[in-house]
Amino acid sequence: MGEGSGSGVLRLLNGQRIVDALFSAHPTRMSRAGIARATGLSKPTVSALIADMELAGLVRISDESPSSGSIGRPAAPYELVPTARHSVVADVGATKILVGVADLFGNLVAEQEFTTGPDARAALERVTAAASEMLRGVDGGCHAMCVGVPGIYRPDRDRVEQALNLPGFDSLAPGAYLSERFDARVHVENDVNLAALGELTRMGDEPADGDFAAISVGTGIGLGMVVGGDLYRGGTGSAGELGSLLLSPPEPGEAPVTLEDVASAPSIRKRFGRAIEDGHRSGLDASADVPDIFAAAATGDAAAAAVLDEVAAAMALAVSHLCLIADPTRVVFGGGVGANPVFVDAVRDRLSRLVAAPPELAASTLGRQAALVGAVSMSLRFIHESLVPEILGDQQ
């Protein structure tokens, strides 16, 4: 069978090779001859498929003038059209929501941040309203959507469980809710899993040598694991609920103490207030927020240093357990608490006493956008899977 552009499945395979070559070359443009060399396809096949893709608005001749180093008419440089596809991405947190629209290359062309609201339904209503408003400002509509949520997402039942800091998910099917409002492939994912995927995306061509973990410490605590370059969700999707880790066996009649009871932002503030009440000296008010507490601890404030030591000891214990079970080579801390360098340094010091060969610890450089970057990466996977069949399949 020949490689001709009109032979059904082969046409789609050849089209995918061309699209992959253009993606790999971006931002460099490619001539039809260059595409033929990169893909191994004949020039007539490349020309025919490029013509179809150009007609569909997927590729275009670049406005950038080609170099004139050779004699004769210069070859036309082709590129993918960034606005050919858009995805909506969102990170729904307990207190704040980030919503963005990304183009074909994953560039955020619009972004909004706002408060979450009283419950999960209000949060998704705000995501819908913001996304709809942003999509009115771009061409082509929405083709994929990825939304990060707190808690455990069960795709088989389309339910979110154990989202303790955002009530209302028990009576809500987020995937169905969003699919009814957007004509796009919708994917719902745990927010810390997306943050881990965001960290993987940030590493680019230099990923960690082995598996790594992303730990988000803020209003709650969660873990995302990347194993062999892919997210690890566990057998039932429950992997990563690190905040529920027991720090010690509970005494009879006493409530268990979890990592979240010690190291989450609300718990840190409560512990600092109690430290003041117990007589620890401090230059801060008892209602100080976590960044101020950590900054004071770094300068020797007695109450702040005592709280930081408790928090770092608890987190180091949790990471030591993670090392024994999963042996990550790198642990990236994110969230309002976790990305604080004072916190990371304190955990690193404590961990070195517990683990013979501790992993590299680092603060996330993605800030509040970690999960959003991961959502963009995941939505782009969906777009890339469907791009060629949608464009060329419609023309058969």
C-alpha cells in the first residue's frame, strides 16, 4: 500500500507524523521539504496533507521571512496555528480558584483568580462563568478541559470524596456538570496530582533521575507521585492522601493525630497561638500568619522556632515513611506553607537524621500555578490525541 494522503488509517498516521514534526520543531518553522526529511514521507504526500491542514486552519505559512541563503525562490515556512485549539484549565482550592485558557502550545492566553465560595457547587459555577467569559475572547471555542479538585476523585462514579475543606461534593458529579456546559473532553483530577504533573512539565528535558513526589502543604496536605514519568494514583485512586497519615498510634479514648493536624496552615496558626499562651516569647501577635511565623523563626523568635521545629519534625517523619515505601529521588514542596524556603530547610535538616540517603528536597518555583500547569499538560495530551482525527477525518 502506498503512503498517499487519502488512504484512510494511513492518511491519519501520516498526518500525525507531520503534526508531531511541527510540534517538535516549534518555534522553528519547517518547509515542506524539511517536513518530508523529518518524517520520511514523500514530498507529494506532505504537500497534500499540508494543504488539507491549511484548509482546516491547523497550519499556516509563517509571516516570518525565510532565509535567502540559496538560489531561487525560498521555500515557504509552515507552522502550527496556536489558536487552532484551546483548552480550559482550573484549579479549585479550598479558598481560591484559578481558571485559565491555554492555546495549542500550552500558553495561557487568559487567566483569572477568585474566591472559591461556600461549597463545591458554587465553585464549579464560578469556574463555568469565568471560563465562558474568557472563551468569548478567543477563536475556536474549547476542545479540552481539565479541572483539579481537592480530595479523592472517583472517575467510575464521577464523585469527589474526602474533600474535607470544601463541602458539597457528595451530591455533585463534577465531570457530568462540566460536560453539560462545555462541548469538550472533560477530565477531573486531584489537585496535587496535577501539581506533580506541573512539576514534571517544569523539569522539561531534565527530569529527576527516577521517581519524584510533590507535596502540597497549605489549608490541607496532599501528595502527588510521578512514577516512570506518569502519575501514580494507586489501585483505587486514593494514593497521596498524606495529610491523613497518623503520626503515632492513638491512645485509648484519644483522637488520632494526623500530619494535617500538625503541619497544615490552620494547625500551624493554632499551635503558634498556643505557644504564646504557654509563655513562649515572641515579637509577633498570637494571630500571626504562617509566613510571618516562619520568618520570625529564622531570626530566632522563641515561639515561632518552637512551632517550626514541631512542624518540620512531623513532615520529616512523613517523608521518611515515603522514602521507605517509594524511594523518590526528589521531593518538591508546594502550597502556601510548603514552598516556604524556611520550612523546606527545616524539614531537610530533620530528614537527614531519619534517612541515610535522603532525597533532594526543593521548594516549588511554580507557586500558585503548579496545578494549573499540570492541568495544561494533561489537556494538551487530550488535544494531541484527537487533533489529527478531527482535522483529517472530517475531510475523508
